[in-house]
Amino acid sequence: MTDHAGDSAEAQHAVELRQTSDAFIARLERLHELETRKRELPVGQPEFVRLAREIEDLSRALLYVGSRQADLAEEVHADVKRGDAVVDQPIIEIPPRRDAPTVLSEWRDAERRLAAAHTGSSEEQEARTEIERLRAEYRAITMQVSGDRPI
């Protein structure tokens, strides 16, 4: 994709592809972390069962993001075939298009959802996953702004 300043369909596809790729990687890393923790527990412990359910939920979310990536890839491919888009950079080079205040606001909302969630609920897990993703995103944004050192 070319780097466009506007909100063209091509630029929007680029942003969506980057976001879905980032979300996929974040969920995959979290899934690996949880599975590694679960493997270290005796199978009869309640924590083992809780982690197994959390892994199941996260796996479903990962499949959803993978499906969305495939849909976006097909849309971009169709745009390229019609001559409506130029693809000239990989996803890794597409900058995320979010600012620190937006991410911080979403992070605070996720923290509030976590505080209101029942222990062990899917809402709790979703909030924790969202908090981790937003924390990493905020860190990446603020490190870019400050020249690779945290603000």
C-alpha cells in the first residue's frame, strides 16, 4: 500500500490490515503465554481449568481476527485487480494510526470494565486481554514519540 495522508479506501485498508495483524500477533503471543503457564500446572488444579477456558476463548478470538485478515486481503486483492490500489509496502511498514490519548482513554475504559467484572468471568478475561493490548500499544506509541525511550 502506498502511504497516503488522507482517508482513502486504500489508506483505510492499510490501517485495518495493520491493526488486524497487530491484534493477531498480540493474541497469538498471549495464547502462547497462557498455554505455557497451563502446561506447568498439575491438571487437577482449578487454575488449570480456568486457563484452559481462557485459552479456548482466546483461540476463538484469534480465529475471528484471522478470518478478518483474510477478508481484508481479498478486498485489497480485488482493489489491485481493478487498478484501484497500489500495493508497495508490507504490513510491518504501515504505521499504526492511533494516538496516545485515544489509546489511554480506551485503556482506562478497559480498567473500569475489569473492576466491574466478576472474577473468572469472560468479561474479566476480555478486559484483561484488552488492557494488555492497550498497554503495549500505548508503550509503543509513547516510545516512538520520545525517540525510543519511554516518556
